Amino acid sequence: MAERMAQAGNVTPAISLEGFEARTDQRRGAGVFQRVLAAMARLRQAGVLFGVSLTATRENAEEILSDEFINFLFNEQQAVYGWLFQYMPIGRGYTLELLVTPEQRLWMWERTWQILRQRQIMLIDFWNCGTLSEGCAAAGKPGGYLYIDWNGKVMPCVFNPFSGANIHEIYSRGGTLDDLYDLPYFRAIRQWQGEYGLEKKCPEEHGNWLLPCPLRDHYAIGRNLIETHRPEPEDDSAADSLLDQSYSEGWHAYNQHLQQLFDPVWDEQYLKKSKHQYEGQERTPRVD
């Protein structure tokens, strides 16, 4: 398989790990870590570029961003990129107990940029690096994407398990991707993205792109969109989450705590610096 991937030249696997051997095997099964190392060795031998996909939880956030683990992945194993996904409580056995704490998330934001800038390692945090993608990337926004699962259900994002339609049904009626793009649920998300800052000309009018997700960071908004447009839950767990009062209350409390920590960071590190740079350009003519 590694040799076939090398011949294709347009495939790069992002291999999932939860940390070193103990944490990876605890979550993914005994022996998984060693099988991952063997797969990475085969990929290196075949000349296939590969990356890693890391799920940050309350239990492992510090480990996966430690110097030891970063050196292991990018120096010893020669991964060329990394995706950092903060645990999202969806799917089977969802629980908010594994969410990184707001304090951990703030530390992860600082640590990720330290790795990017000082080590020049391409490690992107799906939520904390929302400033790189101009906020939420879901629902087919320009530069964004849609997610289609193995049954053909089309969802705004892999972390938003509510489907606006099934691609098989759309195509059986002679439809195209344009019909998926124009679904009311997806249009409503893109409208929120625009109002949150994507369509704003002045940075001071933007919502906080460090909190870009209409479901994870603004649960009340995401829930209202779901109740208004009635997308189909992807599975029973997604349906159950809509009836779980503790789940909803937990998200509201989590979002409030996030805003208390991240709004000052957004103001100081992004809005004020952006305004200063803009004003500086106005006062100082360009000479390059």
C-alpha cells in the first residue's frame, strides 16, 4: 500500500495518535502505537510524505504538545505536518468531561504558535488557528469545505453531525453539488459566518476568530440553527445530544468561560495590533 501511495503521488496519510504508547493504546487499543511506528517506517522507506492527527483532551493536551513528543514526531519519525483536533463530544459515548479546559485551550493557543514560529513546524490547531482560515470553515464557504460521510449524508463539518441532505438522493434526482451548496441549513451557517466577520471590512467589527465554531464555541447559535432548519442527525448519538439537558447546559457554561479568557486575547493580540498596523501604513508611505 505504501508503494502504491508513492506511485500515485497525490495521497498523504495523517496518522492518528493520542500521545506516546500508553495513551495511544489506552484509547485506540493494545499494540496500536507499535503498528503506527511500523507504518511510518514503511512510508518513509517508500518516500511517502505523511503527517499526524492528534486529538487533544483534558488528559493528554500537555503531552502531545511537549517538546519530547514534538521532537519524536517531527524529528525522529519525520512527519511533515500535524493536525491538532481538540476533542469534540459527538458520536458514541459523548461526554464533555474530556474537553480541554478553557485554561488548557489558552495554553494550547500560545504553545501552538510557539511551535509554528520558533520551530517552523506546520502544526495547525483546528479551532485555535481560526484566524488563519478567517473563522469557521464549514458549510462550503469560500476556502472552506463540506463533509460527506460513508452513507452519503452531507454535513457542514466533520464535527457537526447534522445532515442537510444525502448526496445519493440529490444525484438520483438529477441534482449536483450546487444543490447541496444551496441547502437552507448550509446557507444559514454561511450567513452567520458573514455576519460574524467574514463580510466585515473593519477588523473591529469582527467576531472573535479564536472562537470560530457556531456549534462548539457558540452552542446557543448552533443549536438555534439546528432547530430552525431541522437537519437530520447523523446517528442516534447526535439525536440524543439534542435531548440531553446536561449536555446543553455544559456547553453554555463552557462557552462563557472561553469568552472570558479569549476575548481579551482577541482584542489585545489581533484587533489592536491590526489597527496599529493599519494606522502605521496610513502615516508611512510604502517605499518597496
